[in-house]
Amino acid sequence: MSHPITIPAWQRPHWQASDEKILLQFYVFGKFGAVRVPSQDYGSPGLPPGITATSHRQADLRSWDGYPLKGAMGRMYKADAPQACQRALDAPEVMVVRGTLPDSPATGYLRDTLGVLAGMLDIGGVAVLDPQILSLLDADAWRRHYLIRDGAPIRHHLLILCEGEPEPGRSWIHTRGMRKFGRPDISIHQVPDAAIDRAGALCEQLVELQVLGAHFTDGQLLEGDAMPTGLVAKLGGGIDDPQFNNSWVGFRWQS
């Protein structure tokens, strides 16, 4: 195997201290050797405090209410990634990596956790499931997605969705996965069909600002040369919100 790529950590130049919580959760399927996870090869000293890895027999997890490969979610993963899903289902063991952390001025916690996931793939892992962004990748696809020289783009850590609104010709652009950065997900309602690409690009801009530490306040008006007019932030949601499982910052497209 070639020398592993060191995973970088981003600084967060817009960060201000808050009581927001970062949540990470991953499932790594495989048959793991009884050896130390080689995370240092990827620039990670190991899991950060607050994040734990627990080993389970997959046969024991299948009866668990939170088991991610059964029911509607399991059918979705099987349809979206059939080969990765089958490899995950066939694996005898599952490593559950999960925990919460206080808001942080840098993303070393994410680098360290991803380094452990990469190391697990080197000792028998065959697939990684990230329930926060509804992603199931086999080992090779996960490496291509995250082990990128100079770091995977922010977009790879999140999911941006486009769904139809009840009103014809309008769409809802929103994200999943911002809990990884201790920030609300982005929601933009009433986007006309002609503006979907523009709204998607704006969503990526807002995501990047938050990943780099920014906060939006309730009632804040978005201003800037490239910003659409009349976008005002509304804060809502929470961990029990069924659409986000997170807080959100919402905007309504004004056209």
C-alpha cells in the first residue's frame, strides 16, 4: 500500500465560543484484527475525548431499534449502494464510533476521528455508514471520498438536498450533517425552478461560513453583492426535529 495521506484539520477563523454541541456518529462494518488501529498513519493520535468506539457482533445489533440497515433506511441504502450494503450486511462485526464534543475553534476532532475510521479499514473494515448524511460507502469508495491530498472538500462531509414544495415550480433546498460542526443545518424554502442552481450555490456558501465557525442570528438579513435580496434568517428546530435531527437556520427565497 502506498503511504497513507495525512488528513488535515481546518481552522475556523469565524469561530466564537458557544454552548453548541458537535455530534459524530459512524458505523464501520468488517472483521477486525486484534491489533492497534493504525490511525497515526493518517495524522490522527486516536479518537478525541468524548468520542468512543465500541465493538459489536452484527448478529447482536440486528435486534437493536437503532440498527441502520433494517426497515425503510435499510431499503434506501440497498437501493442507493447495493454492493456496499451487501458487504456491510455480510460483515460479522460492527464498530460503532459515536460521541458529542463541545464547540471547537478547529476541526482536529474530525481529522482524528476520520483517521481512526481510515485505520479501521486497513485492519478489516469493508464499509462505512454515516447516518447523519445517509451515506454508505465501501472501503475503496470511502477512501476516494475522504483521503484526498490537502483534504476532502467541505461538501463531502454534508448532504445538500433539493425537494419539491407543495406549490408547483418551487423547491426546498436544505442540508443534513451540520451537527458534525456544531452548527444548524441550512434550509431555503420557496426556491423557483429557475433559481435552483443559484440557491444550491448559496447553500454551499452558507454551509462553508458555518463550518468555518460563523453563527447566524434570528432575524439577520443576508447582505452581499452575490446574495439575493430579502433573505432573513429564522432559527428553529432541535435534536428532535424529524426533518433535520438538528437545529436549523431557515430562509425564504424572495422572488
